[in-house]
Amino acid sequence: MDPIPAPFWIAACAHRLQQRWHTVDPLELEEVARELWRDPRLRTMSPTEAAVEWLQPVACAYGHSGRHGFMD
């Protein structure tokens, strides 16, 4: 499978982050997604997987696993 081009990966990741944080400015979420893309480990994941992985500590703080429930 060919890697997703950076602009598409970042946009998809930002969209996934916005599903969790409705009130955060989309441009800020795009910047977060850009930072996630710069992480070599996260970049190997799909944008959705990377967002879920990055949000895991937040999800755990609210009693959710991040793999099931509000992020799925």
C-alpha cells in the first residue's frame, strides 16, 4: 500500500481530532495533526489510528480506553 500523502494524512487526522474536540479551532487541530505526522511512529499508522493513539491518555483520564466508545 502506498503511503498517504502528508496533506491528506494531516487533514484526515485533524478531522478525527475534531470529532473528539468540537470546540477547538480547526486550524489548531490541523497543527496538532501536523505534529503527529512528524512523529515517525505515528506516521506509519492510519490518520485515525494515530489520532486515537495520541488521544489515549485523555481517553483514559475520562475512563475510556480510546479504542472503544467515544473514539470509535
